[in-house]
Amino acid sequence: MAVHPIQRDDLRGGGAPIFVARRRPLDIPRSGAERVTHQFAALEFCTAGRLRMEQPDAWTLEAGEALLVPAGLPHRAIAREGFEAWSLGFCASCFAAEDAGILLGPFERVRAGGSPVVRVPRARHAFLESLFAELQEATEPARYGESRAVAHSLLTLVLYEVERAARAEASPSKPAGIVADALRFIERHCLERITLGDVAAAVGRSRAYVTTALSQTTGRSAVEWIVAGRMAEARRMLLHSDEMVDVIAERVGYADPTHFIRMFRRAHGATPAAWRASKRR
């Protein structure tokens, strides 16, 4: 299998913690497209046609099946034939922070080498599609503030449907591996004041080993993954609350608000206050 460079696709949906799109048929993409990784977890529920993906092995997604793409997993589309789907992206670390991490189990099994394709029972298709439609409406930018709890509840229901279907057909899991373990630790703890040393200790490897493994596999270092998780939660809080910036800084793992503001401006080109104001306008 040819090795392709890894590209980043980070802020689809404008950096919102949850975003949904209805995907219509597309032509077969050009040959040799780059592999992509992104900071958010993604899910495609196919409603018609088929999609051929490399993730990292080749998989075919057909109508009635869901494709799971964990954050940090390189993937690329090989071919699409009349493909239609509901496409969902969400901040896994934000979701885990709200005590719903158990529903991320199917994504963790994919990271460990399990199948990314989950067949949803036919009897649940209409209900699952209705959840996507409701979630798309709830995540419209104009409704960010008023519908946060609704969006989170709908996302929970979508992930529950997928987790239940995945559990019904799950095969024995493999050992996760260093990269998967490191990413799982970061998703669960990035809002705490963790460092690269904490990640290395959690997976039983040196700091240099963890940094190299993550950078080569995902295109980002451990520190970049920690910052990405913190920035995602910061965006969620800026969009959905009126908390002061220094309070948000503390809640996403920064003891020094000035350092948080500097990191946020580096990632988004604006201070947290200016970014919040622009989104609310």
C-alpha cells in the first residue's frame, strides 16, 4: 500500500463542538488523495450508495451502516458510488468531560484495530435518521446558546444507537497499542493540568517515544493533542456560556489566563473574547 502524506482537517463546522451535514452523491475523488486526520471524532451513517475508505485498511460502507473515524486516525476516500449519508463530527474530549465517555467505546475499538463499519439494524434506521435531522437543526449557529443541552442529548442518543449496534456484533478486542492508549488518555484528561510526561507515564513509554509515535501516526504531537482538546472545550464554553475568560482558562487546564489567551490567539487568530463576540454576532 502506498504511503501518502497526512493532511490536517481541524476546524470543519467552524470549530463548533458538534456539527452535522447531509451528504449527497459525489463523484469518485481523484486518485492518490492525501490521508487526512482531524481533531474531532466523526461518524458517517450511509443512507444510499456506497463509500470505499482506507482507514488504514480498505473498508466498504453501504446503506444502513455507520463508519466511525476516531480523532487522529489517518483515512482517505478511495471511491464513492451514489453515496448519501448523514455526517457527524463532535469533540470527543468535550463529550467525555460530561461523563458520557462510555459511549465512545466503539471509537476506541476502531483505534485498536477493530472494524470501523457498524451495521445498524433496519428497524432503527428511521429513528437514527430522525435524530440526525433534529441534531442538525439544534446545531444551527443561530441556536448555539439556546439548544446546547438539546444538542448534547441528541448526540448522546445517536452514539447510543451506534454503541448498541456495535456491541451486538463486537468481536474480541485487541490490545490498543501506544498511539491509541495515548489518545484515549489525552481525551479523558486533557482538561486537567497534564503534561507530556503524564501521557508518557500513562502508556509506559518515554516522552520522546510517545511524541514520535503520535507525530508519525496522526500528524500531531502529544502536546498538540492536549492543546487541541483544551481549545475545543474552550470554544464550547465560549459559545454556550457567559463564563469569564479566566474561569474558562482554569476549567480547560490553564492556571495562567494570560497563557490561555496567548494559546487561543495562536490557534484561532483572535483572543477568546473577540472570538466569542464574532460568533455571537
